Amino acid sequence: MAYRVLLVDDEKQIHTFVRISLNAEGFDYLGAYSLDGALSVIQNQSPDVIILDLGLPDGEGISLLNHIRKKGHTTPVIILTARDQEEEKITLLEAGANDYISKPFGVKELIVRIKVLVRDLIAPSKKTEDLIQCGELSLSLSSHQFWYHSRLVSLTKKEFHFMKILMEGNGCLVKQDDLLISIWGETHRQDNHYLRVLVSQIRKKICEDASQHNIIKTEPGIGYRLCVNEDDHD
């Protein structure tokens, strides 16, 4: 099956070289030059991945991102941006973007990032009944479910992946470089703010009050570990 990749950008030159590269890698190219055009393609052709430019003739790309997330669409979105402010990138990730790439960009890097997102779409072929437990945390690999104090907590694929790595470490420090490469791929080994956003989202889901937020302990500039015993908590 060929995965459908929708490029939303108002520059014809970008469409040309991205289309050629996508087709060469076995992807089906879909194109739109505006927000309205993108909505039409999303509704009628259901792309598997969306590459979304922020500056479009009829509005900001983030408005489309907000719209599809509010509609419940989980389609992976890569943001194209010429803006380099870290706070804006964090805002985009919190709004539901899966990745971003700065303009001007190399098409090879873009293809690698698309492949990482497509990999996450593929269901595992083998099932296992393994249950990982770490303190008050439990995680089922077969059902992709996670519990905190026997309370079922809904996690995204990347949140689940993050917790699996930390729980397998059983309280040991996991380096942030290793987490970034494992979850997002080699091209993101320096994007530490990805982890800050992800950890913030997990903490909000796990913890019912602020006093429990240190179940995931941050070692600044180094990595993360789980506080598996009461003595570990600050």
C-alpha cells in the first residue's frame, strides 16, 4: 500500500521537488496551495501524512492544524516554517503537530521524517502478553494500555513509548539523546523541547494534583528517570 502524503504550501517550486521525491520513495503525492484546498483534500482523500506550511494565502497553517485536531483527526502533521523561535515551535507541538522542519530544508531530511511518522502508523505484526510494572505504574505491550495506581490512563503512541523506555529502566536514568532518537529518530537528537512538551503532557494525564508531578524526574541537561519508590520523591 502506498501512503498518501499531502503537501500544503503556496510555492509551486516546493511542490515540484517534493512531489518528485515522494514518488521516487513510493509515496502518493497530494497537493494543496491554500487552507480551503487542504480541507477539501483531507475530507475527500484522507491523507496519511500532512506537510503543512504556516504562511498560506488564506490564513495561518496553525488554524488548519487546530481545526483537524478538534475534529478528532490524528493524521501526523509536519510543519514547514521559516520561523526559528523555540517558543513558537513548542506552541505548534502543543497544538498537535508531530514534527517540524525549518525552511529552507533538504528533501532527504523531509523524507526521513515522513518515514518515521509512517513507521508509527504501522501496527505491530506480533502480539505479546508482556506486562511491565514499575512501582505504581503498569503497562501492557499487547493492549497498548497504561495504568497509574490501577487507574487507566490514555496515552498517545509517543507518550506510551516514552513511558515504556523509562519503566524498562526501573528508576535508572535514561539519557535525553537516547529518548529523542528512539521516539523521534536520529534527526531529532538535539530537539530537547520535544521531550519537555511530551513529559508535560504525560504528567498532566498521570497526576491528579501537583504533588505527584515528580513521578517522572527530570535530570536537567541529562535525561529522565522514574521515581519508583517513595524515597525517590523530592
